[in-house]
Amino acid sequence: MHMDIMMQNVEKMRIEDPVRFNRLVQEGMAIELGIIQPAGRLEKSKEKLIKEFFPNDKKYAAVAQSVLDGKRKETEKLVKELIDAGKDPVDLVTNALMPGITVQCEMYDAGLSFVPEILMSNDAMQGGIKLCQDKIGNVPSKATVASFVAEGDLHDIGKNICAAILRANGFTVIDIGRDVPKDKVLQVVKENGVKMVCGSTLMSTTKPGLVDTALLLELEKTGVSVACGGAAVSKAFVDTFRNAMYTKSPLETVHTVDKIIGGETWEDIRKN
């Protein structure tokens, strides 16, 4: 009887949250083969993650908490108060809004939250980011970056978060969309003076789209490399092909494009 209930719950997860289901299957296989150990995940908790990622400033921490709780109106209220008090909008995005979504994503990875919570946190963060962008106004762009999700993958939450953080840090972002073929990325790069491409995927089956895109951009001598990220992507994977760099987080993506416009190549960045 208990086994029947468990299987019903597993089947429900497979239908309602296929990404989480596939991740659990993959990790279960890795644990069984002895490649990874499950203990690390069990050690994570909401409180530990908050302590690790939240800012020390109480007002900033309140913003992060409102994002984590998915309370858009509260986030907007707190962000507006801080902007009115003279706080730097870019600093607010980086050190007040971003920690909230970071903890939510870490909780998701640890099995402590689910897709609806991420969507609510993302919506709350977007509300705060819009206020910050409105305050910043039409500032000169540092560079143009293109963002896409690999062909065959329809999951774009990570892409959207990364694009928002890039915009908040002064970059013009061309959002190519999800399920994007490599030829479309090439077209956007050639027509818009793009300095770097951000590619992501949440599924292992669509990772080849990142490889094909990076190699096509190199073959066509665009001089543009691809920063790769997403749940299915690792540094070990990205290091297997040329013209690409692994970025673990949106902030790391910001640092990477700063290096690119500063004159570093994808090969330089891999070495560091």
C-alpha cells in the first residue's frame, strides 16, 4: 500500500515537474554508481542558505527576504524606500534583490522548494529590478550581449534572470528567446555588434546546441564567444569544446563579459 502511494507521488512529479524528476533520476544514478554522495544535499537548509547568501545590511536583507517569499508588492515598497534614500540602483540589484533569488534557486537544487516558488521569487525580483532600471534611466551601454536558450529547450527562467542582472549592470541585452537554433544566434551576432553571447539549457539532451553555437560563431570568424550556464551545464562539459566559457551564476556572467570587453579572450578566462 505504501509503495503504491509512493509510486503515485513519483508519477505526479514526473508529470507536473519533469525537470525536477529528471534531475532526481540522474542524481540517483550517480549516487548508485558512487560518483557523488547524497550527504551534502541533506546538510543544506533554508536557514544555512540565508546565512550564506543574504547581505549583512538589515534593510538589504529585508529586500532579499521579500524576494525569497515571492512578495512583489513588499519588494517594490522596500526597493522604492531605498532608492528614495539615495541607494545605488545597481547595488540594490546585485546585493539586495539577487541574494533572494539565489537562495530560492539553491533551495530548489536541494529539493527544498519547487518551480512555483521560483516563479514567485522571480516575479518579486523583476518588480524591484524595474524600479531600479527606471531610476538608472538611459545610461550609456557598456556593451551589447545576446542571450538565448539552446535549441529544443523551452525553459527560460535562468536566461531571464541573467538578462535582467546584465541590464542592471549596464549592458544592452538582446533576448533571442528559447529553443533557438545556432543560425539564429549567428544572425543576431552579425547584425547587432554583439560582444558576447550567453547560452543556457536546463536539459542534458539539448546541451549539444551550446556546442554547435559556439563552434559556428568561431567558424564564421565573428570573434564572439559563448558564456554557457544552466542546470545541465558544468565547467567540465564546457571545457570540452572551443570558443566557450562556463559561468555558474548571473553575477559570474557579468564579470565574464566585463573581462571580454576588457580585452580578454575565452582562452584567457578559462585559464583563470
